[in-house]
Amino acid sequence: MFTFVVLVGLFLLSVVTCDYVSWENLNSNLQNRANEFEKPRTQPHIIFILADDQGFRDVGYHGSEIKTPTLDRLASEGVKLENYYVQPICSPSRSQFMTGRYQIHTGLQHSIIRPTQPNCLPLENVTLPQKLKAVGYSTHMVGNGDYYSHYKCDSPGMCGYDLHEGEEAAWDQDRGIYSTLMYTQKVVDILASHDPRRPLFLYLAYQAVHSPLQVPSRYLERYKSIPNLHRRKYAAMVSCLDEAVNNITLALKRYGYYDNSILVYSTDNGGQPMAGGSNWPLRGSKGTYWEGGIRAVGFVHSPLLLKKGTRCQGLVHITDWYPTLVTLAEGTLEEDLDLDGYDVWEAISEGLPSPRQDILHNIDPIYTKAKNGSLKAGHGVWNTAVQAAIRVGDWKLLTGIPGYSDWVPPQTFSTLLLANRWHNERVRWDRGKSLWLFNITADPYERVDLSRRYPHVVKKLLLRLAEYNKTAVPVRYPAKDSRSNPQLHGGVWGPWCKEEEEEEEDRESNLLTNQLGKRRHRKKGRRKHKIKRKSRE
């Protein structure tokens, strides 16, 4: 308002000095200037939805028996990312999304960040929401946690409450609602209360469809024909997730965000067949560097896309969202960010070639369990005992032990126990191998190892691994710390590793606050006990 008043004053000054300007023209000019202030900002609203453990096949448009009408429609009206990669487990994917950097450059190249470790994303990294906040965005993150109880155990005796509003335990918001529905309602509330004239970044990290396999019973009714109980529950969870995304899309339209919005949908890693997921016909599963662990379901839906209803076949990696979204938000990308991601918006929106030509899937120097791996097997330039994977153009190279390597069809029509075999074709695990080469464009299912046929390609990719490894920082994977025990912090998981001077003061404050909250929560829980079954249906 202050700026508008100043501009009106300048206009009036021009009238005094230029007597040919009529009052009629002045009023018209003032109205035009006022209209300019009412115009929405060009910075788009960004909604990033990250599903957990959704398999490559587990979406309707990839041929699944699971019904996903919302995801199918949004993808078909937008751009399907059919050469899109993430990491095989959660922390690496999420850290790379937040920083635009490979995990070898953040020290998180081994396993995940456990709540009992004094570990985190290194604070010197400027995160995506920080960059967006610097150019005027309101930023929100919603998600993760247990579906109903919101208690998490990291190991026996290390259990605590894990639902938060900001940095405080959200005892008062815990109403026993299924988390997919609860997080969706939180997002709708944010959209309802925010001013759509100010750019919004909303990162929604669903727990769905990660185990445990829990879902309101009404969603199970749709899949009575699936005899395998794990697959049936999983399918119902995906349908609930699909419905939640639909409700978010409706809210974007209802509250005036949709026309200037970009919605990105992504999974964080491959599906887990032992928990109902399917990556068929890709090889491997969550936790592996085979395509089934890292090739993801992904699409972009936006009225701002220039070519809608298309497929992007160019290489896209989860690190690419950082530079892409910051650029769309009219932010700056300083050289000292040392990004590994590329701005891929033109490849997505206009169908131009992707600027990305390779992907370092990872180098984990701690995981060296390949018994016959050696420097000799790596042509003298790479120790093939090290777990690593890289993609360059059509070629993909894996060393070490990439993980469970079978092809697992959907468990839809199987009544066998999960431990049994799913199909007749099973590639025997060769304990002597520590190196594989595939042409992923010609053989996306990784059935034909070409490492012996093309040794010159193998050596070329091994040299690329060695070059990348020279830029790696030391691994951050500290031992478990007993100070992390939630019982020392009012029964709540949360940030706990602090300077010693702060610890005593914060411990007393947190104990009091969380104990009071816990008592209110228990009283509420006793009142709700009789209607608990109803609330889950």
C-alpha cells in the first residue's frame, strides 16, 4: 500500500508540471496502475508430491491393475517422465532433492540417516526451500510418520512419538486419522489460508505407500479380487493416495492457485515386492541399483507447460529439481553451490533434448562386500568390490553387489507365501561377479550383461567413476548415540544433538512441555477408545 501511495504522488506531480494531462487521463492511468498491482506475480506456485516406496509398475498408466485415475489423468494432461531416476532408498533421494547435489558431495553416500545418529544434512548446504524463501516464497513441508499411532521405534527400547508441528510435538493434532488423509487435510488448510498472490512452495512427503500395510477398510473393498493379502492392502493404499492427490488438485483450483501452478509427482525409490509393491518388468527392488530400485514414477502437471500430453524420454534425475525449480521461481544459482543437477524445464515443457547425459547413481566406499571384487577386475582403475553405479548415455555400469537382482512380477494372482518363488525364470546369482554393463536404451530390463563384449566401454565408465570419486567428501555415518533416546526428551523424537551448554536448559523445558502434551494426549485417547474402530473406517 505504501508503494502505491508513493506512485500516486508521483503521478499527481506530473499533472502539476504538465498542464495538458486531463483528469480523465489521470483517472485512467491511476486505474491501470492499480490493476498492475492486482496482477498475480509471475513466480509459479510449486507443489512437489513425493510418494514413498511406490513401485515403477504401481500406477495405472504403467499397466498396473491398481486404479489410479487421478495420477493417470494428471500425467496424461501433463508430461510423463519416462527416463526419470531417483535413489534406491529414502534419505539419499530426499537429500539430493533438497540440495541438487549427489550424495558423494554431502557425505550421505552410505545407507540412511537414522534418528539415533548424531547426523543430518550438512548445514553448509543451501536447501531448495531456503533458495525459494529468498525470492519471496512461503515454504511448507508436510508428511512422514506412522499411519495411525505416530510412534516410531528405531530399535528395542528406542521408541518415541513422531508427529510434529514445526519443532514441537503435535499432541493436540493427533486424532487417530489415517496419515494420508491427515496430511492432505493439512495441505488443504494451508492452501485455504495462504494468499495465492504470494508464491507458495509446498513439499508434501507422504508416508504412503511405505509399510506397514495399513489402510482404511473402505479402500480394501475395491480389491477383493486380489488374493494376495499384501498386494491387496498395498493396492488399497495406492488408491487412497490417488484420491488424496485429487483432493489437493481440487483445492488448488478452489483457492485460486491452479492456473499459475506447477505440480511435480515423484516416488523416492523403487517398490518393495515383499510389502506388496511391484517394479515389473524392471529388475530388482527398493534398496538396489538395478532399474527396479532407481527408475521412478514421475510426471509434471501444469497449465504453464508448453507441450502438454507428452512423454519426456530425456534423462532426468532427482537432483535436477533444485536448479529447475529455483530458475522457474526467478531465483539465482551461484557457482559455489556446486550443483550436480541440471535445469531440465525446456526438456520437460518443450520437448527439447535433456542437458543431462549421465547420472552418478552412487559410490558407497563403505559397502565393499563383493567377495571377488578387485582392482584387477576393474581394469586397474577401479576396485570392483566397491558398490557403485553410473549411467552414461545408453550405458549403465554396476560394480560391487548392486542388491537383490531378480525380476518379480506383481503378486496379484499368487496365493503363495511371500518367501516362495514368483516365476519360473530366475537368474542365478553368480557370486563371482562384481561388474555388469547394460545398454539401458536397448535393454531396460537388464537381462543381457555386455561387460565381456565391450571391455572398452567398461573401462571408459570405470574411469568416469574414478573421476567422480576424486570429488567425493568423507562419508558421514556416525555410531548410534544414547542421548538420542526419546525417553530423555519427553518421549518425543526430534533434534537432540546440541551444544552442551544448551542441552541442560532445553532438556528441562522439553520434558515439561512434552509431558504436559503427552498427558493431554492420553486423556484424549481414553475418550476416543470406544470409537477408534469407527474412525479407521
